[in-house]
Amino acid sequence: MAGRSNGNANGVQYTLTALNRWSVANKQLPPIEKIKTIHVYDFDNTLFNSPLPNPKLWNGPTVGFLQTQEGIINGGWWHDARILGATGEGVEKEEPRAWEGWWNERIVELIRLSMEQKDALTVLLTGRAEPAFAELIKKMVTSKGLEFDMVCLKPPRGPNQECFSSTMMFKQCLLECLMETYKAAEEIRIYEDRIRHVKAFREYFTDYNRRQNGMGGAPTRGPIVAEVVQVADGATQLDPVLETAEVQRLLNDHNTQVTKARRGTRLQIKKTVFYTGYLISKTDTQKLLTLAQLPPNMPDAEMKFLANNILITPRPAPESILEKVGGMGSKTTWEVTGTAVFESKIWAASVKPVPETTKYYTENPSPIVVLALRKGARPIDAGKIQNWQPVPPEKQFVFESYVGEKILLRIEEENSTENEYESLFPNKTLKRKHDDDDMSRSSGSYGNNGGNHGGGRNHNQKENYNGRGGRGGRGNRGNGGRGGRGNNGRGGRGRGGGHGYRSLDDVDRNHSGTPPSYNAAVTYEDFPPLQKQYQTPQQLVQQQFQQYQNYQQSMQAKGGKPGNGELQYN
């Protein structure tokens, strides 16, 4: 059948031999007359939950920059196979277990059905570069037991020396070859996660069928039933330490090339510090969140859950402050002493060090943990709370913290003239980055049971060796005509929101290493994930509330004395 050809008006011959040049699968294609339907599956975040740059690790501009093609020599996030190869625990460990947990299992099921369908041509289509990714992607799908008639990646040039200005141009060219070769196919179905690509595919098929109906061009095969199924993406993230290391390798290679060529811009990873604080573990964050007595019907979208730190200072801490708190990584034990709600917008807990003679420092009036914020609320307003409700004995608990920083990393031009402190500020303006969603300074408490020490920025600072000191001054899943087969069963590890997800042809074209020294005492998250079943803080609090309601009802049924309206912590 390889000799059978279908020509068109522009002289291109569509044969199985020619079509197979698009594929790296090295398989004989099925006969033309046997195929009645064509199933095309996208790879990234349709079939496989590919990792994206972590928006809780990098600042916004860097998330975009990493996904550009020309910002980093030899390509960025989508163009260097080391990033995809670093998924999970790396190829050596993931291949034997077939990258378990990283697949969209619903799409895997559909592919297996396509494999069993004798009149279906099954195609894997991705805009990743063929030279860099062909072997890795074949290894990944083979480990999963998936067999495609064609595995198509974007080549430097097409089989007929076609040049592609974008990934979409490449995909449309291949789709046309599929339909023109398999003229007996009555339908084609594409599974795709990106809204922009879904729209472009639908427009392409509309134009194609218009031509096949004799409008705007000569028919070549007749109309085809085309369905583009939008799949909800299942974006994931790498381990933050691993992700940073992989990006550093990209920059090292980039900087080596810049040095050799003696032109271009050397790049460096820098960090932006939003605050320094006593950071709280994920386990203790869960406990603290049970103290936030939220209205039971409060929607998650209205809330931001924190409970992850006791503020020291809303900026990088200078050495003078670090000395007072024992340095980065220093541990302090705290006891919860009270809770409060401010204007039904801020839920907070007051704490004291254990023992009370422990030296500490905070630029709030007293040590507090902001538990949760309603949309529009500012953490700084927690400093206005004056009336704290004591915590009943059964809800009191002690937890440990360590001194660390809330940071985001960024990629900027290497600058040999700036010092380490200057490098902490984006754009070298030396202005403290202020985020209303992060704890802001209210006042300082650190010293000697009395004595106010003037501090820069008009802080009222107090040293505490005995007690907490006084109050200081201010400081869609889509459908086609048929629907029903595009649902995405999300399973995977290291999950994160797909913020800033940019496809291979969404990249900008106008962008133009010393390894950073990182302190281990850093946090990258607004609030940690709570449980393996991805229970949100709101759900956790409501669960505790429901448990207490059940307890109250059982006590009343037994004739016992009901509780005092407080949530019980187990």
C-alpha cells in the first residue's frame, strides 16, 4: 500500500511512506482503506501531567521567562529534555514504575480503547522538538504500555522541507497530511488541553471542511467529521530543590555559551525575600487552622489560609535582628494563648514563647499567628486586635518554629557590582517589595522588658526577656459535536496550579552562573498542602466544626451538659 498515492492541486503526493516520515514510532502504518477514524492525542498536560515552573518558587516574570524559547541559549523549560526527564525522581527510577501517578488515567483509558479499535489510527502529537525529546517520550509511553501508530514531534523541517513558524503551523500541516492520506476516514478527533489550541483547531477544521465543500478551494477528499475535545489540564510541579537545580544547570550552560561567544547576557538566580519569620511546620499549621472558627458556609474562594509563621520582620532581616532571634534555622517553642476575629475578616491566634523567658523579636505588637484572611483583608490589621479570647485547656497546645524566610526566586542579569543585600531586591531599586497578602510590620517587640530603642523606619521596638512586652506603635472541559470523552482524571504527584501555562507556540521571541547561595530556612508556599487527599484548610475547619456539632448532639441526647461552643481539637 505504500505505493498508493493521493495527490492534490499543489503537487504534494500523500502516501503512507511519506506520512510515516512524520513519525518516530518506526511502525508500519495500517492500509488506507482500513482506517475510518483518526484519534490524535496531545502529550503535555493532556496525556501526561508535565511539570510547569512553580509559581510558588519563582516570581511571575521568571515563570514567563523560563517558558520562552530564546531567553536561554539552547532553549528554556519546554526545549531542554532535562526538565521533563527530572519529573518525579528522574528517568532511572521512574521508568521501571512507568511514571506512576503522572498520567491522566482517563486519557490513558481512551488511548487503550483506540489501540483496540481496528479501524482507528492512533496518533500522539506534541510540539516538543523531535531531536531533543523523541527518545525520552517514546521511552515514557512504552513504559506505560501505550502503542501509537504514529508518534509525531516537531522536526527542524518537515518531510518536504517545510519550515514551521509555530507549533500550531506544524500540527495543522501534519493533520492535513493525515486526512489527505487516509481519505476513507470519516472522522477525526483531537484531545487537547489548551484553550488557545482548541480554538485554533476548531477554526482550522471549519476552514478545511469549507474547502471540501467547494467554498474557497477545490475539494480534495470531501468533508470530515471533526471533533476537538478540550481536556482539563493536570499540571504538576517538580520538587522545589530539584527544580532550582535543573534551572541552575540551564543557566550554567547558557552562561558558558555567552562567555565563549563573548556576547549575550549572563543570567543568575536571585531571591526576593517577602518576610523573615518564625516558620511553622505543615503539621502544626493543620492544628492551628482548627482554631479558626469560620462561618460554616464560607466559600473557599473567599478565604486565604495561612497559619504558617510568626512575623519577625516584613523584609530580609539584617544581622542585628538575626542575632536577636538566634540566626537562621534557630528553633523556638510557642504556646497558643488566645484567639480572635477582627471584623469578620481576620482570624488570628496569640502565642507566647516557652519558656516565657525565651528571647524573641517581632515587629507586631505581640507574637501572633494570622490563621486566615477574608478576601480584601490585610495581615497588617491583625495588629489592631486587642481583645483575645483565652484558649480553653483542652485546645491549648505547644508547637515549634524555626527562623526562616518567605522567598520567591527570580532570574535576572548577572551584576558583579551589587552586593548580596542589594541582590535581594528585584530590578535593583533597593525598595522593599510589599505584598498586602503577606504579613506587614506593625511594631517591634524584642528587648528588655521595658526600654524603647529607636529603630530605623520609626519602629517602636521592645526587648522581651520576661513576657511579651507592651504594645508598640504602628508598624472548562470543552466539547465537540459528540462530547463525553474528554474528561480528565487527574492523578499525580507534586500537583500545583497551572499558573502561567504557556504552550510551545505561546513563547515570546524578543528576550535576550554563579550558583546562588540558598539558606535552608526558607518557605515557598502561602500555606502548605494539608493532607494526601488534598483536604483544604476550609474543609479541615468545617470537618472539625461538624465533629463538634455531632459531639454536642450526642451529649444532649445522653442528657449531659453541652460544651461551650468551642471546637475541640483531637
